[in-house]
Amino acid sequence: MDPVTNRPGRLLIHLALILFAVYSVVPFLWTALQSIKKLRDASSRTPKFLFTPTLENYEELWLRSTPDNPESLAFFLLLAFLLLICLLIFAQHIPLRRDLVYGAAILGLVVLLWLIPQLLDTASFYDYFINTLIVTTGTIVVSIGIGCLAGYGLARYAGMLGVIVLIAALAFRALPRLAYVLPYYWIGSALNLIDSHILVIITLVAVNQPFTIWMLRSFFMEIPKDLEESAMVDGAGRLVAFLRVIIPVMWPGIVATALFTLLLAYNEFLLVRILTQTNWTLPVAISRFTGGEDPRHLTLAAAASVSATIPIVIVILFFQKQLVKGLAAGAVKG
């Protein structure tokens, strides 16, 4: 497609993009405003844009009781979190192996998440947040691990069996969520896995695996066979060539697929609600505040929605370059 060169056309395109951005951002901004309002201001018939902000809704959502020195603890936790984020962002400028820097930063985040309940009297919403992290991370690791191997094999295999596998994966992807509930609920009951992270991860992997296979296969199709063949001529096995030659080239595509898998697992509601009784994730936890039984739930639901959205925004911003590279490299093809 040729770019638009005339000024009126470019002006209309930019105006349409600005209007679409405003249309997309305004609901979140309004929810964020509702989350820092008192109940009287939030439930006013006339929308209030001038009000005294408060963090009481977030305190009630995340904490059972307010500590004696909340400012000091909040400053310490925020500083530790910012340092770990900066470590991830500037890892390439640190004179150490990048995988060691990333590993240290991830380990630091895990320790920080473990330390928070030791310092603060956290509410059940924090437990739901941890459940969401465990389920989402497990789903991404298993789905991408299987999807990379399956996508690479299907991209390099030209026989009819590969076509049958792809069609079968597409058929399973087309099934509704309820089609997975009864089989996995029966499996969970038989193995005593109901209300466990493992059952939810297995189910979400089964639901999302066809998507990851198709998407990763489209990336592998764009990589010439000469790369691994050259490595194999130099003495590397197929697995070594796959790990050390293909994966580095495929990294933007893997990140893009992992981000889509993250969104699918992070926002899953129906399967988690049926397969768990107490180990809920954030979408199920937020539904507690949307029933309308208690007027206070109006501001708590807004605070919960903002709290659930911020981690996704941070992850997308951190991986936006890889996401753009991955989509531009052919993730939307095939």
C-alpha cells in the first residue's frame, strides 16, 4: 500500500487515529477517576471532575489493616520495584551476561512479592493477584515451550500429516470454552486437582495451544532453512541448531506470541470460575464487586479494575519493541 502524501489526507488519518485513541483511553481514565473518589462523589448523578482524591479504595482492596508507617513501607516497596524495572530495561547496558541480569531481576521480583505479605497485612485480593501471576506464567511457559517445538516441526514438515494436525488444532480452537469444562473438571476430580493452579494451567494450555502453534508456525515459515542447515554442516545437531540459531532469530515472534498468550490467560474468567473454589484469579475476583449488592463495590470495582490493568500495561510497554518487530516479521500472516 502506497503512503498517503497529500496533506488533507494525512490530516484526516491523524484525526481519525486521535479520535480512536481517545475513544479507547477514556473508559480507563474514567475508571481510574472513579477508583480515587469517595463513594459519595462516585455515585453522584452529575459526574464530578473536581473532587478530593483518596486512596482509601486501594487500601481497602489490598490491605486488611493499615500499618503504622504506611509512607515508609510504600516508599521502600516502590523504590525496590522501580530498581528492578530499571534493571530489566537497562540490562543490555550492564557489563554482564544478559540472561544473568534478567534472572536476577526476576528473582528479585519474586522475593519482593514474597516479602510484601511479611511486611503488610494483605487482603485476599493480593492472593488473587499472586494466583493470577502463577497461572499466567505457567500457561505462557508450557504453551510457548510446546508451541515452539510444534510450530518448528510443522513449518519444516511438508507432508499431509502436518496439514491434518493444523486443521485439527484449528478445530479445537473453534470449540467454545464450555466444551473444555466437563472433561477437565472430571480429570481434576479424579486426580484431586480441583481448586489447584495445575488444573487451571493445564486447561488454559489446552485452550490456547492451537493459537500458539499456528502463530509460531507462521514465524518459522519466514525463516530460511539455510540457517539451521549451515549450523548442522558445522557439526551442530538439529536441537542445538534450533536452540542456538533459530530461537535467537525467532525471539521477537516468541515474545509477540507470549504476549497474546498472556492476555488470553490473564483475562480468562469462565474456566477459572468453574475449576476453582478459592484460588481465583483477578477476573473472577473483580466479579465479586460488580453484583451491585453493596454500594461500596462501585469504587472497589474501579480500584480492582485499575489494579488488574496496570501490570498488563507495564508488560506491554516493556516488550513493545519486540511486539512490533514480531508482528512486522509475519505473525499476522498465514
